[in-house]
Amino acid sequence: MKQNAITFLVPIIPEKIHELLDQLKAIKKDSRNGISKELDATAIIHYARWVVIDHGKSWIGDTVKREPKLLFVVDYDGNKNEMLQKLFDNSGMLIDLVYVFCKDYPTLNSITTEDRIAFFNRHIIKDAAVYIGAPGRTVDQIQKEKKLRNYIREYIDSQSWKGVPAQTIHSRIKDQVLSNPDFGFLNEQSVSMPRINYVGMFFLGIVLLALLPLLIIWALIVHFFYERKDENFTRKRSQLSNELLKELEIAEDWQHQNQFSQLVDMKEGNVRLISIKFMFLLSNFLIKFIFNQGKLMGIPTIHFAKWVMFEKNSRVLFFSNFDGSWQQYLGDFIDNSGWGLTGIFSNTKVFPKTNFLITGGAYLEEYFLAWSRNSEVVTNYWYSAYPDLSIKNINNNTRIRVQLMKTLSERRAAKFLKLF
């Protein structure tokens, strides 16, 4: 089943903003370690978050008076209407507690699931680029494969395998697993790991090669006519607001996974808009053809990530769900794909100094990390369906399932046992 991502942006009743913030705080506090049982019950939502923006707090120097808005970001299995139906069937009251503070939400004493679906469908904003670390893996599959891995691990630990060939061990594990009715799904549906699309890579390479002279000219134009006039971000972490840092850090590192939400404004002009849209287009092709095996530009810690443009392409949102600490996450990005981050965010206002679209910028680590914090927004509520699993765990568990159901040689059986 295909995974999807969706973003809803809803205006908040201005005089209700503080009540909404208090409600989200209460929901977060009352949920079990930040995990909502109502969202668990949908069984198809991987990640979700509520983020309040434009409510008078801006660390990026945005002086424009804006209407407060509520973002609802969901990564899920299947189609949108099925997701919304399950969400409201299981979490209708939770949704009402939040959206009663938003403009034009249906009257609560007569609201129906159809009313809620119609309301949310009116407030969708389109994603610009989406990355999925374990494509094709549903929430149900991820949970079942976790259970399978743990069962096999316990079985292996319960036996003495000294002198037993790896091929024999594999065969006994398979017999043991298939004798357990909990794992009947293994015979019902076979799975495979995603593969790199070499044909797609080849044609993408041909297109980029043909466009290379134009891309070089474009980078020169941007540098000499735009970048040299840009206002650059030159602050360091020590120069940021302690209030901001405390508010962001208090929501981090309470489990293995973390989240990141970011809001930046676009630089004016069609040149910048064309540049960022080309980078999003290139990103989507690379994600589809190459980065489909759990690593984005060599970074093996990202579950779901996406960029969204809104308000007539004048603003950019970035959301990520990842393993490990914030510092490690952005450090990996700098080391492995600094050019990609620079190519995208150099088109937004007050970014660290960039040259030729893809150099400088994110590679100016001290300024880039401070810029990232300064443009980060507070995630008011965050949900993960499997907070104890890293993206490496998820992909490894699928490999275990795939290899378990095969007939393996001694060498391949030995490699299979190393997956535990």
C-alpha cells in the first residue's frame, strides 16, 4: 500500500488563539508519553503533528501582521478519504476539541463525519516534495514485522546452536515461526525491499546532462545579480533568544525519535521561485528513483520529511520525523547533502551566505545551525505510531521477513542470522 502525506492549514479565530494553545498543551500532557490512543486506533497514521503559526511569536524578524493558523500534518497509509474517515471515527471528539477554536468549523451540536471531511478538504495545501524512509511499509506491516523480529530473537536466545549449520538454524526458525498462527500473514502476502530504479536514474542523468549548460548559466545569473545583494544570516547560537531555545529543546530527546518544524519566507521574484521549484522537482525524482531504501543522500535516520509552499508560494514549510538528536540530524544533512539544503533554502530570506545556489549556505555550519534554530517553529503536538523503532530497525525487520521466507544457502543463512 502506498504511503501518503497531507497538510491542512486552517485559520484560527484570533481571540481564541490562547485557548487553542492551552488545549493543545493539555492534549499533549494527557496523552501517554505524547502518544494518542485515538490516533493509534486508526492503525494507518504513521506521524501527525499540530503546529500553530503566525500568532505573534516570530524569531525570523517577520514584521508582517498575519492571521493565526493551525497546521495539521499527517503521514498515512492509503487514500485521503479513508484516512479522514478513520481519523474522525476514532478521534472525532479530539478533533472537535482542537478545531472548535478555528474559523468556520461546523457547529458541534450537529456535526457529522461528513461535515468534518468536507471542512478538512477545503483546507488542504499541496506538498512540494516528500521523502519516505520505508516506502511501501504500512503501519500494520511495521508493527507485525517488529513482533516477528522479537519472536525470532527470543527463539534464538532460548536454544543452544553450537555446531549447528546456519542453514539448519534458518530452517528451524522458519518452521517455528510458521507454526505460530500469529504469523499467518507471512503466507498470505509476500513482500520485497524497494529497489533503485536504474532506468529512471539513466534518463534523469541524460536530462541533467542536457540541461547542464543552462544550469551553469542560471547559477551564474543568480550569483552575480541576486546572491551578492542578499541579506545573509550572520548570527551564532549564542546570539539567539534563550526563550526560543528553551521552548524548542524542552520538546526534544524524550524518546529515540524527534521532530522538526520550520517556517521561512521566500525571496521575491520569479528567478528564486523557479530555482526552488526546480530543486523540489529534482528532489522528487531522486527520492523516487534512488533514495527509496532508507537513506536520503546517505542519511539513514529520516522516517518522513517534506516541504510545503503556501500563501501564493511566498512561504515555505519543512517538516521532518527522524531518529536521534537534533544536532546529529542536521550535522548529517550538512555532511551528506549540504548542497541540496543550500539549493533549496538559499531561495528563502536571510539564509547564510550562498554562492552559485549550492555552495556556502549549509556548509557554514555554525551559522546554518543557528539559522535552523531561528527559523524553527514550536510543534504543539506530535504523534508517532512506533516511537521505539528507528528507520534502520524498520528496514532491517523487513529484510528479516523477506529472507525468512526464502530457501537460503549456508552463506546467505549466516548473513540472515547477523540481522538480529
